[in-house]
Amino acid sequence: MMTWSKYMRGYSERVRANQAVNTLDKEPLVSVIIPTFNRAALIRRAIESVLRQTYATFEILVADDASTDNTSSVVSAVGDSRIRYLKSEINAGASAARNRGLAAAKGEFVAFLDSDDVWMPDKLELQMAAMAQCSDPAAVVCYTQLVVDSGSAQTLMPTRAKRRTEPVGDYVLGHEGLIHTSSLLLSRQLAETTPFPVGQKKHEDWDVFLRLEERKVGWLFIDRPLAVWHNEPRPGRLTNLSYHPSLKWLKEHESMLSARARSGFMLKEVATPLIRSEQRRAYAFWLILAAVMYGAVGPADGLRAMARAALPKSVRLKAKKLLKPSTAPRR
């Protein structure tokens, strides 16, 4: 697997080499939609990563979901005419913010960027060049590999593209796949037919992917980390919520998911929170075992997860301390 440091070492050479990649006779306008809520400390970083794009034909729509901080003044201070600031008076959630940006978009294509994430400078250029090679770009969803930054470590995901006959649910709910909204680019026409589900607290991206699959779209993967997903633990993140909304989502969407995808979902969204909260470890253990049996997780990862489920946190910490290599100097 390519490491983040290895990617960065060769990055400047790739940017220069990619200046001539775009084969489009006329660059279509890309509408970049950035939903945000009380992210004044982070929003400028996201906007500036778009302004640094080597593909220059874009507009930025900051869809503010009724922020109560100084997000407005931070966006205004950037001072770029390509930015449009859309402020809602009612906090309605990320899906409503993305849809508001989509309704105001003027571009032939749209791309989404979460306000706490960033793009690499050649993201739009490489995606638009790849789209130009498609016979029907209006029926294609382009996504990329990205850096997952947990605060303590950085990894590259996904490790492979979605296979042609593989259901998108199996892919995103398996241990090798990932499609993140901050990596998406698709035609505005296609995006308008599959808006984000308003009022849904979790998994709105998976909801969209499943409905896109029903439309028989093509999935185009760029095997380069072109975005950074900042997934550090922070107060107020949706990932800190209980698993009960996830169970409701699964019940509403189970007819669209295979047994393998449902098992992968239960592992990610139910077993993992149970292990972290030290609750119902036996139940979590059997969910993990089912995920291994259905192939939603590999045997090695499954064994590690089962060990976490079977052993109390205090025991795991003691074992980790005992197994930690000694840093004392040799005599």
C-alpha cells in the first residue's frame, strides 16, 4: 500500500506532469458545495484547498446551516469572487445544507467538500480529465482514494476500487471499500435526481449511493489520495452518537442490502460502538463472527475485533502495556 509520506515525496512532480492531462476542449464549470455549521475555525482551510486547485473553472458555494459563530465573517474575509455564501435561518442538518448548495449551483458538474476536510491541488483536474474519457459523463460518479487522518495516524483508503459487478453496499460496508462525500464529483443533473435525505442524522451518504446504484450509474475510481478526511475525535461529531439511529437506518434500507452488506453494517455501526462503550460484549462478539463468516471483514481483523469484544478494556490495556517493546537501553 502506498504510504502518505511516499505520496507527498512525489507530489510536486505529479502536479507538473498533470498540467497537460485535461483533454476537455472547454473546461466545464464545477460547483463545489461546502456544507458547514459552526466551523469558523476550520472553514477557511477547506476553502483555500479549493482555491489552490489546478483546475480553475469552479465556483464555491458555502452552505451555512444556521451557524451561530463567526463563520460568515471568516468566509467573507477570504475575499474571492468565486465564493457564494448561502446562510440558512434554520438548522436543518448537513443533507439540507448540501441540497441548498445544489439548488443554487450553476456548474455542469458538482463536487462536495465537508468543511473540516481538504483537497489536494490536482483533485478536480484529475477527476475532470477522467470524466472526459467517459462516453456518458452524466451517468458516472467519480470518487478518489483519500487520506484518513484520525489525529494519531494517517491511512490511505479505500485500498481498491469497487468491482464492476459488486453491489455498492457490499463495497462501502466491507473492510476494503470507502466512498467519501469529500471525494465525490458527478454531473449536476445526476446529483439533482438523488438529493441527500433531509432529517436523517446518519448514513445519508450511503443512502445516496444506494439510490445512485438503482439508477445504474458507473463508478469511476481514481487510485490517488486526492482529499484528506479529518476524522479526529471532536465533541459534537455524529460519530459520537449511539448506534440506535443506525439500527433504524438499517431497518429502512435492508431490502437494498445483501446479507454481506448488512453484516458489515452491524460490525461497523453497532459492534464497534458497543465495544467502545464496554456494553453487551457477547452480542458484539457474535456480530463480528457473523461479519467474518459473510466475508465483510477479513479473518485477521475479525480476530482482533473479537479479542476486543471478549476482553474488558482494563485487561486489553494491561496486555498492550506488557507487549509494548522496551525502550530501555541495552547493557
